[in-house]
Amino acid sequence: MQIFLPLMGYLLGAIPFGLVISRMVGVDDRTQGSKNIGATNVSRVLGKKLGLITLVCDCMKGLLPMFFASLILGESAQKEMLVALTGVMAVVGHMFPIYLGFKGGKGVATGLGVFLYLSPLAIGISLVVFIAAVALSGFVSAGSLLASGLIPVWLYFLGASKTTIIAAGCVALLIWLKHHENINRLIHGQEKSWKKSKQD
């Protein structure tokens, strides 16, 4: 179980729903827009409806492996640690999918699924932060980075266990590392603004 459940999380997380959905309508989202397989690029290339479907699917591949791991482990003494590790590996799978030569997405939606399992309340707080950050800055990436980075903080103040906080911290760190190009563009004022896109 110590190997099987995290492996299950990785393999499920590695399913590239964005690519699967885009291929179903005859498009390869890796060749258009930002060339990312995530929900944001699917929405940009194929419309909000398919983008939303991708978002839900990517979110569920973070949440469901943890849910199933919890059911399988029952009252096991290692339950909390293995469930948390399964969630982290789902995010790793999305970012570095074995099915696509380890070239995947940025992990925000899958991370959202993990965070939802860990603490819906923390997600609710960070959702407010995300909306405010995007509205004020015009950058979706800034909202995603700020919202994800604050999840471990909310969990700490909500009295979450050390294991839960560490798992959330690992997911947040992975998301930040995968957004290194966005961070560089934000620093140099080159990131694409949602406000400007809307005006255009």
C-alpha cells in the first residue's frame, strides 16, 4: 500500500484531460495558445465550456485518488500520511505525466483538488484572495500563485495537522516552481494581463 496508493495517485494525475478533450474536437492544445495542457489554455483555445470541463476533470484527479486512498486505508495508522502523499503525487503526475514524456501542466487545478480534500474552508478563503488578486492586478497567474501559496498559512491557523500543512506546502511549492516563467514575466512586466485581453 505504501507504494501502490501514491503510484495510483501519480498515474491518475498524469491523465492529460486537456489534451484528451482537445483531441476529441480535432485540436492539439499543445500547439496553440500557451501550448499548455491545462484548463486555462483549453478555455483560451476551445472556449469556456470545454475549459470548465477540463478544470473539473483536472480537479477531480487530485481529489478522487485521495478519497479512494482514504477508503482503502480505513483506520490504518499510516492513513493520513499515505493519503497526503497520494495527493502530492497526483499533482506530480499532472506536471510530469509519463504518458506525455513528462511534459505536463502547471498543476493549479489538480492542486485545487488536493486542497479541497485537505480543507474546503482554506480553499474558500484562498478563492477570495484569488478573485481579489486577479481583479486588482489583472494577472491570473498572480492570483493562482498567491492563493496557492497562502493555503498552508490558512491550514496552520485553522489548526490542521503537521502532515496536512506539509502536504499543502509541497503542492504549493510545486505550483510555484512550475510557474517560474510566469514569475519571471511578472517581475519584468511582461506577463499577459487579463484586463488588457478583455479590453482587446
